[in-house]
Amino acid sequence: MAAGDECSFSDGESIVKLGEVGDHLFVVLSGAVVLRRPGHADKRLEAGSYFGEVGALSGETRVSEAIAEGAVSCVAVPRDALKEVLAGSPEAAWEMLGSLAQRVREA
């Protein structure tokens, strides 16, 4: 069973919008994504990075906008599939917790 669906975005296209309900985590397969959050410096993510985990886990509204920088390919992992992956892989859950802790320190 696939954990998510592959999706493509062109330069400048919005991947997620500020204020929308978060229901997917996105894994960047190729290209770069710029995260924009009011009051914070832009953050650039490249292949192998992921974003949207807070919204995907909480179901709350997005606090950042994600915009494609050039052509971007991502896997969009829905909340239920993410929960399944994390429940079945303690290592993945710990890695995500570590990433979340780092982001809290940087906020």
C-alpha cells in the first residue's frame, strides 16, 4: 500500500496555503520549496526534506505557506497514512519528534 500520492508543482505555485487545514505531510522528492511564515525568515527546503507534519498530526490550520521554487515533485502523505507509518515504526516516530523539537528550538 502506498503511503502517499506523488504530485508536481511549477515555479511559484502554492503547495500549501497559510490558514488552510493541514491534512497532509509533504516529502520533497526533487526541486526546492520555500516556506513563508509571517514574522519569520523564509526557509528553503530541498529534496529529502519534509514539511506539514504539525498540521498533518494536529489537523489545525497551516501557519506557513509552501511555494515551489522551480519545478518540484513531492509525495503528499495523508494524516491516516502518516499515523499508520508512525505507529508501525518507532524509529520514524522518534526521528519526527527530534525534528519537531529542533524546529521548536529555532522558533
